[in-house]
Amino acid sequence: MDILNKQVLLASWARGLPQASDFRFAEQVLSPCKQGHVIIKNHYLSVDPAQKGWMSKAQNYSNAALGEPMKALAVGEVIESSLPEYKAGDFVSGWFGWQQYAHVDADAIDRKINPATGPIQNAIGLLGIVGLTAYIALKDVINPRPGQTILVSTAAGGVGSIVGQLAKRWGCRVIGITGSDEKLGRCLNEFGYNAAFNYKKEGWQEALKAACPEGIDGYFDMAGGWISDGVVELLNARSVHVQVGTAAVASWDPTPQAPRRERLLLVKEITHQGFVIFNHASRFDEASRYLAQCLANKELVFREQVLDGLESAPQALESLYQGKNNGKILIRLT
Amino acid sequence: MDILNKQVLLASWARGLPQASDFRFAEQVLSPCKQGHVIIKNHYLSVDPAQKGWMSKAQNYSNAALGEPMKALAVGEVIESSLPEYKAGDFVSGWFGWQQYAHVDADAIDRKINPATGPIQNAIGLLGIVGLTAYIALKDVINPRPGQTILVSTAAGGVGSIVGQLAKRWGCRVIGITGSDEKLGRCLNEFGYNAAFNYKKEGWQEALKAACPEGIDGYFDMAGGWISDGVVELLNARSVHVQVGTAAVASWDPTPQAPRRERLLLVKEITHQGFVIFNHASRFDEASRYLAQCLANKELVFREQVLDGLESAPQALESLYQGKNNGKILIRLT
């Protein structure tokens, strides 16, 4: 019997923020498993801020393709395999795209998952790029020391909420920037931030400044844009600003203007560094072990927002960029 | 007999580029040597691009003071000392200012100089902050590897000419940006650049791009501003942009606008880092030894432009910012 594979295709490159209308739905008969391939039935699809970049025509570290299922991480079950290392019934995570079934080669698979150790969706959540990004960019790039002040933008999001908790565990004073009073409450009450500020409230920059009398030693920045322009002057001499996302900038075409920063970098010897998790595979083991341990000990709060059905994916990405999400967004298919 | 000390005082904070009119001349009777002090007769005064920052009212890493002799490095001879470690006849370099005589405590003295090992002015030239900056920012921040392409702005200047030669010695392909055809010729013929471009010539950016088919791995940048805006897109993934100066930006008040850069930094994991030589004192020994060895072996070309008389200092600084200098500028007083 033919299996119909429902897919969410990228219909047009993103112009500015992702829109649900940038995608279209399709159905395709699943082709038989080719040599060197496996067929995976997706259980959970990931919705990530990084997808905006992947669906942009501009130069990027990783691009989706027009007319193909939207590039996405997912977790699922192998239903057919021509590879000796995978067999039907194995759970795996990897680049399986926004679709019900993925017909992929070994390169698309990140790793096998043992469902006995916890919910399989952790593999694309806390134990996936969300947690890995938080741990590695914070530890390796900022390298926070006890007593330092760490600032986090998009502080209540999937990555931000973990960064805040890790920095706190490692002895830092942690300040968050977020986009609603509800998220601000979660920063303070769930994620342990010492202080947090809603950038939609007038006077937030002055309030943030007052909360950082000794300046900022590390800035974990997923916002960029005008939100960061307002706080970079608080960065201390020899501080580190790691750029993990640019959610506050709607469009890069044409390149927007910004206050010129090189003098501030120079006189304070600030390091401003980009971060792309996929360049740091050699650090995944340490990070995964640490995060899994925290998870097992219930030492980290991780919010997931689970939406049902493939059909909800495009709108979920659109609303992520409107700041409407409540933690890490997952699409449940089964 | 009273000694008259001629001085160049900072008369007004710099607005934009330094002007000779920002200074005024004064004469003062030299006071007797105080306890804990020495009196130094300056032989050579330094004129440095960094002085623009020091004479700016804005936040900086180091400021001059209004109505005081302009902050400057110098080399001179101790003529009177109340400190056991210095005696009359010793040559020393340090923060002696634009004046004939300096009455300073031990903190102002950087080091003693042995005139038998070479011209004393080397202490504020190749073996001073010029050479130290070139060596340490290139080696420690960019860390160039053989076969890489290194770009240098203000390529024919005191620091730039040394960076170019060091990068070449260390196996790199070296590209320079400079401001006249005469300097461009020196880049190619004296300093060993593989290619160089005059930013005053139309089409220089396209020509530079064509000369870097494999992109740029390290950018030693003393220009910043529009000159750098035009080349940062050539930076390779995981490259390093070290900001050592911002000569191409006339004024930082108000903060000028620039193309927003954080997306480029992010997707390519570029590191953009400021550099202030005075934070790297622990590295001076290694750098000095290396440079002194090169100097002894005549392996580095170092251009000095020596101007006579204290009166020439203000105009020399003004013309430095007009790109009219011919290597490192020194003022000879004796």
C-alpha cells in the first residue's frame, strides 16, 4: 500500500520576517527505501528561530531549498532501513524536515535516541541544538566566571532560558531582556534571573542600566538590532558579546544602518563574536552529558510548547517571530 | 641657573580630527627635582595616531588633560634623579609628554635604554608601542597561519608596515590598503605586500576583492569607518578582525551610522575584537626580543620621519591624520 507523505514546502524565500504564507502544503507518495537510505516516521518537528536565516535567499551558513520540505530538525522512528547501523523501531534525530516521513541518507541523521532515558523530543529540545547552543556559546565563548554579570536577550526563549539558568548555576548575576510581562515573570520566577526587563516598556534601558552598576561582562545576544544598540554601552572592558541570533532585525535586505561600533570595541577591547552551533560538533558530547545530568536531576526548567499537526508548523514559525511563543516550540505528529 | 622648559599644552579637546590649533605653547621654569622624582631631558617625542583618542573628551582608555603638556611617549636622558634606580646620564623612555623636560615619578618611566645597542629613538619606534602593537595584535589576536590571507589597513604607516612584514615572514599572503600611490609603492617595494590598493582610487574595492579570491582570514584594521565597511564582506568564516585604530572616522560625536554588521558576524562566526596595547604588558618581553633580533639582523624595514623642534609637534599630528606622514613620526629636540 502506498504511503502518502504530507509535507510543508518552502514556497518563497523569506522577505523580512517569516510568514505562514511563505509555505505551502503538498502530499507525495513515499518512494521505496533506496540503497544507503532509511525511511523515518517523524514524531516531533522542531520550530527554530534559525529557520528564518535558512529560508533567506541571502548568504547564510545553511540554506533551505525552494519547493522542498522546509529544512528542520526532527525526531522520529525508523520504519525501513537499508543501512546496517539503523533498523526499524530505532528512534533517531536529525535533519528530517517539516514532513510526516523522511527518506534520507546517513548524513541527515544526527544520532540514535534511547526512549527509555526520557521523552524522545528532548533530542530536539534541551538535549538538541537548543541546549547545546546555550551551553557551548556560554561556556566556550563568554566563559563566565563567578560574580560576573551576564546579560541575555530573548531571555525567556528556549535557548535564553537555559543560558540564564546555566549562568546562575555557574555563580553569575544574570539579567534578562524579554518582550512581555508574562515572559518577564517567567524569567524571574522560573528561570532564576536576578533581574529582567521588558523591551516593550518605555524606560527599560535606563532600568536595565540601573540594575547593572558594575556593567556587563558577557552578553549572550539572540536579538541584536535596536535592542542591543541600547545596551552595548554597558559592556565592560574586555567583555564578550556573543551573537547567537538577530531576532530584532526584521530584514537584512537592504543592510540596515546602525550606530557605528568599532570605537567602543577598540577602547574597551570588547570581543564581538558570531556563533553557529554546527561548527562546534566536537563539544556536543560534553554539553550533552552535562545537560542530560541536569535533566535527570531536575535541575533545569525547560519550557516546551507542543502544537499538534503538521498544519500548525508555518503559523508556529510566524508567531515565534512575533514573540508569542512560550518556550521551545515543537510540532507533534503522532 | 633656572632652566626654561618649553611645552606644548593641550588647549582644547579635539573636535573631529586633531588640529594644530588645539594646542598652545608655554614656557615654565623647571622646578627643582622633588623627592621620588627624576628630571628627564627629552631627546625624541612621539607623534602617534592614538593621541587623537587621548585628546578627546569622550570616554577613552587613556586621557590627556587640558592645560597640561600633551600626553606622549618620549625618550630622553636623566639629568637629575632622587630615585636610586636612575642616575644622571641614563637614557629612558616613557610618558614624558610634549615638552623639553619632564619632571616625573617612577610610574612615568617605561624602561632604561642602552644607547650602545642602537639609536635611542627605537625605544619609541620599532621597539616601542609601534612594533609591540604590530607584533602582539597580529600574533595573539589574529594568530596567522602560513598560507592565510591577511589584510592590513593604513598599510604603509608605522604599525601597518611592520604588520605587513611580520605576516609575510610568517608565511601569509599580505594585502594592504593605503591612501596614496606613493605609499602603495612602498607597500609593494619596501614592505613586501603581495598587493596593495589606494582607497582614494575609484574601483579599489573591486580590485581588492579580485586580489583575494580565497577571501580574507585576518584583518588588521587601523582605519575602520567606510574603508572597512567596503571590505568586511570578504572576511572568511571564522576569520578575525582586530580593531587597532579608527583613523577613517573623523568624529564619534555624535556616533556615526554604519551598515549593521551582526548578521555577517553571526553567519560566518567572525571575531571582531578591539586591541589596546597597554593591556598586553605581559607580552612585551617576547615581542621586544623578537623585534630587536629582526632589527639587529636588518630583517625589517622601518621608516621614520624625523621633524626638528618642539614647535613642529602640533602640525605633525594634524598632518598624520591627513595621511601625509611617511612612516613613524618623531620630533627631535636635541
